Amino acid sequence: MSTLANYCILAACVLPIVCTGIAKAPGFGKRRRDGGYDNHDPRAWLARQTGRAARANNAQANGFEALPLFIAGVLLAQMGGAAQGTVDALALGFIACRVAYIALYLADLQLLRSLVWAGGFGLSVALFFVA
């Protein structure tokens, strides 16, 4: 079944990949020996990054960590017979929080980022209780 919430699951899965692209972008076009992106050992290369690239990589990791709870919440709410409009609204709110979280992480605004993270977490948990 195609619902807005199901498309939000797909969006939530894609957002960490976007963060990875942002994290790797400074290394594209440079030779490896000059600090360019190393596809032979990408995790080690990313671990050596600093600043915005490191924050983008951290946002990517957090995005993957947030997925299981969100996906489970959406699916359980739908299987439990929750009103689809409510599930869709909570899922859209979660995606909005994730997009804001990424932007705040990249901007290095840690307090706001943490507050937005808490909002996204709360929306994921709320999905478990709407059915």
C-alpha cells in the first residue's frame, strides 16, 4: 500500500545517504595523496575529516540509528489500525525534524540540533501509541 507515511520511510532511508555525499564532497576532485576522497578505505577517510564534513558524517550515522524506531513505529501504527492521516502527519513531522537536524548539525548549532532530535524521537515514539 502506498501511503505518505511509507514514502516518508523511503525519505528517511535516503537522508543519511545525502549526508554521506555532503561529507565526501570536499574530497572529490582531489588526488588521494593530496587528501582527496579515498574509495579504497572510505570509512577511515571519513574518520579523518574535520569540521562540516565530520558533522555531515555524524549526521549520517545518526540518521541510520534513527531508522529502526521510526520504521517500526510507522508499520506498527498502520498494522494497528491507526488513522492514516495521523500516521502520515507524524511521519511527515519526523522527516521535517530529520531535515532540520541535518541542517542544524551542518551549521554546528548543537543545542537546537539536540532539541530537534528529541522532537523526532518523540514523533517516532508517538507512532507506537496512535493505534
